[in-house]
Amino acid sequence: MKYFTYIFLTLILFTEANAQTSQELKQYLIDGVEAFNAEEHESAATAFGSGSTLEDYEDIAAYNMGRALLETEDLESAITAFQQAIEFSDNPILQSRSEYNIGNASLLAGDIETAIESYKSALRLDPDFDEARHNLANAFKLLQEQEQKQEQEQEQEQEQEQEQEQEQEQQGDEQNEEDSDEQNDEQNNEQDQGDEQEQEQESDKEKEGGEKPKEKQISKEEMARILENLENEEEKIQARLMKQKGSGKKTIEKEW
């Protein structure tokens, strides 16, 4: 803050010594310095803007306006004011401080790369500017942290994509297995149905052809009994014939 106040005071002393400048424009610049020191930064910016047309002091007015706007956190307008100061000025110190403050505004806006380039420009104009060197180191550190964060986010995104691909592949394999099982079940069902149809057809054929009679096997006991009955029957027949002969009666022979 001491350095910036020094520029303001230089402006006041210099403008008061120049009789050819407009008194009204000089008053704007003086009011701007007083408002800035009173931390009335919006009023200071307005005053410096009104006095920025003061001949031969456009660079200092633009620089002071940038400082006031920077305090109000109007970063874009502040950067524009500092760029105007660099354009209007031939003073390397004023240019260096303008570059430095462009770096500060850019850093606050999150534009780290622009901030780094502005700090480098400030150091080229004033190699002994320790504040610019300090902020440059901090900006490099922030840029490195930002790049590491971006790499981590990219790695996480890649891991998530790989996990999603694996899940999709697993789901695809499971679906293929299910389809294969269903297909096998269908084939088995078709085969079972075919077997059942064949069995039904064979059964129908057997019914149509009828059952073949099975030959009954005669046991030895049954055969002996049948022979015994025949022998007994033969004896009865012989006895009856003998009886008929003895009585002299004719009999009608029957065929057996």
C-alpha cells in the first residue's frame, strides 16, 4: 500500500506544479487520492476516471483507477485500466507495477497462466521487484496443484469408465449365459417332446396291431393229470362196451 500511495502523492505534487493543466481535471485526481486513502474505492475509481484525460498524466490516472477497481473486486475493469496505464506510460517502474497488478487480478480470477506471464513481464521491467518474484513462485505452485488435480480427476474418470465397461461386459456375459441356458432348455424340451411323440406313436401302433396271444406252457403235473383222466375215461368206455356185448344189445357206436 505504501508504494501505491507514493504514486498518488507524486501525481498530486506534479500536477500542482504544472500551471498549464486544467484545474478541474487536477481536482478529480486529488479527490481520487483522498477517496482511496479513505478506503472509498468506488468514489476513487470514479474520480480517477473523470481525471484520466489530464494531458501527460493519463498513465498515472489509469493506474490509480485500476488500483481502486481492484479493491472493489471489479477484476475485469481493473485489468483494462492497468493495460491502459502500460499503453500510455514510458516509465518502466509504472509499467512493471501495472503488469504486477494484472497478475494479481488474473490470479484472483483463477487465470493462473495469465498471472504467471504478467509476473514475468513485471520482473523483466524491474528485476528487483521482490513481490512479483514471490507471487510468481506462488502462481507456479498453484498451477502445479491445479495440473495434479486435473490429472487425478482424469484418472478417476478413466477408472469410472473402465468400471462401467467391465460392468457392461459382465452384464453381457450373464445375458449370453442366460440366452444359452434358455436355448439349451428349449432344445431339451423339444427333444423330450419328440421322445414322447415317438413313444405315443409306438404305443398307438401296438394298440392297432393287437396283442399277440401268448402260448400257455403246460406243466408236468398238468400233463400227468390229463393223461390220467384220459386213461380213466378209456377204462370206462371199455367197461361199457363189454357190458353191452354181454347183453346182446346192439349199440350205436359214437365217434369220439
